[in-house]
Amino acid sequence: MTALARQDLACFSYLAHAQILHVNRYPGPDQGAPVLSSRTSLAGDGPLTAMTAARLGLTACLIANQVGDDPAGRAALDQLRHAGVNRLPSSGPRPAATPNLTVITDSLGTRTWFADLTGAHASLAATDMTALGRARLAYIDCYTLIAPLAARAIETAAHAGVPVFLNLGNDPIHPTVADAARHADVHVVQTGLTEPLAPRATTMAQDMLERLRPQAAVVTLGSLGAVAATAQYDYRVAAPAVRVSDSHGAGAVFSAALATAHLRDADLLAALRYACDTATACCADPPAPPPHTTACSTPPHPAERTACDSRPDQTTARTGLDGHPQR
């Protein structure tokens, strides 16, 4: 087999078929609700991140488990192929059935998922991770469910000197992930909060910054945009106001756009804006095309922004114990 050329982005995650059901309100115990709309997609975040990155013009590969030789598995592979993602499957046996998720969203923004990942963990453990060490940037899903394997992926990238983008997927930081990250060049750590918890976002970003030492710690907030923290600044970026269909995959699209902007040398503020705009476009009803890649070009330094920039974003210098900006 011909060796895979160096990729812009190598993604590590599990691969599953996902069915998305939308209801008006999520039902209570012993109750039901009519499905207003349904669609199929992929899970986890890594496959969607790779697909979006490829559509944004990057070369992208996916290191993931095997899927079954069934309609769901064939559809998943077709989606990856159609998006231009180079898939590097596990060397283990194919499962009888493709791992699958059922995701239920409602009009209040609630998102609940149920996962049947039978066999996915063992298959993922048999993957060849060397492509992570040949990419410009390695994206790694660090869910609690696969934390030991994510730690191995981080170590593979770190050993090759490849910077990493860690997605917590709203899970807490697992100790094995934290241990591996200490020896890696962590570009970004990303997680998310529901909108009612938005007041906690800056504190959460600063906690991730302290524990994992990334260049930037990012917390997505749905329609409220995103918050980020670096050693020097705290950022808050608004998302465009649109009518939302469902939010499945929005975090992955945000990750892909953020990685794309970084690899095109945008500064963090421009990258966050581009990521918010791209993720919002994918959730819009009807869906909108992503913003042009020139949207992630580097803007002036926050201190040099002019009054003609009406977007309500905020950049605040962080201060040390002496009251002076941290450097």
C-alpha cells in the first residue's frame, strides 16, 4: 500500500452512524413526543471534523475503528469518501453491525444521545496511529469513553513533534489525558457548555488553560458564540443570529474551522470568528454555505480595532497578582 502523504489535519476518534431526531420538547418519564424531522449523520466529532476540514480545503485523514458491512457502515464510508477524507481504519476484524448513536434534539436546544458502540473500543485500540505523527496538526477526541486511547494518540503526536488539538466533547479532563498532554505541544483544548451555564465559561477556559497548558482554551456556547483564554487574554466572540435547525455536529464544524484558520496563520480572534460563523452556517435553517476562507484572515490587534467594527466581541487582557497584564 502506498504511504499516505503528509496531511494538514489527522483526526483520531471513533466512527459511528448517527440518527438525529428532532422533537418540539423532550418528553418526561413515561411520555413520548412526535418526531418533527429526522436525518442521518456521523459520530463522534472526529469524523465530522475531518469532513468539514476537507470541505474547507485542507487535506484530512481519519484514524478510527472499523464499521460493519451493513447499510449504515457503507453509508458512513460513502460520506467520508465523498468529502475527500482519507480513512485509516483499524486492522482488527469488522464488526457484524456498525456502531450507532441516536441523538434527540428539541426546540429548547436540548441535545440527548444514546450510544451503542459495541466493539468500537477494541477496534479503535487496534488502529495504526502513525499518521498523527506525520500531520501538520493532530485533532484528538478525548472523551472519557476512549481516554486511554486518546492519551496514546497524544503521545504519538508528541513523540513526532506534531502539535495537538484536544476536544473534550463536554467531558471532564481525564487523568490519563492530562498526563499525556504534559509532554505535548497543545495548540487548543476545546469543550462546550449549554447556554444556561455560559456564566461559567471563562472560569472553565482558565481552568483548562492551567491544567493542560494549551496555547488557547476554548469553550463553545451554542448560539451565544464562544469564550477562549490564553496566557495574555480572555476572549468572547458572538455567533451570528440565525434560525437553528439542529445543533448536531456544530462543535465539530467549529473545531474544523478553528484548525483551518490556525493552519492558515490567522490570529486567535480571527480564528474564533471564522469558527463561530462556520458552525452557525451549518446549523442554520435552511443551511448556509460556510464563509469564504478569506474571512479567517488576520484582523488588527484587539487594541487597534476601530469603531467601524460593530461585532460585539470582547478581548480582555488578563492581569497578574500585581494588577499588571500577564505576559
